Amino acid sequence: MNIDRIIELVKQFRKENYKDLFGALIVFEKLDYYWEEQLEELNNKDIDYLEQKYQEFMENDNYTSLLNQELLEGGVE
């Protein structure tokens, strides 16, 4: 991992909306080889799906608790 890049990304994340970042990460993970074409085809139905996944994530205590606990135990401040 590149520490300078991590710092740059954290600074960028702080400027952005968490929900939008969450959605972008899901889209990024789902795109395959033809990602540029797929990205151009993103539509409101896809956004509705992302909103649903975000809501499920935020309402699921297991995911958020595991992430928070892992960060606390790992020493990330």
C-alpha cells in the first residue's frame, strides 16, 4: 500500500458524501472488463439498487459492528 495515496484518498473521502462513496465502491466492484461502457449505462434503477444496499448495510449491526471493532482492535485512530 502507498501511504501517500492513502492520505490523499482519505482527504478526498472527507470532502465527499459517504453514501455516494459507498455506491461508487459497489459499482467499482461490480464492473468487469468493459467498465467504461457499463459506467455510461448507469441509470436511476441502478441508483435505487445502491440506495437499498446502503440501507441494508447501515441497518445490519453485524457489518457495522465488525468493521468498527476491527478498526478499534487494529489501532487505526
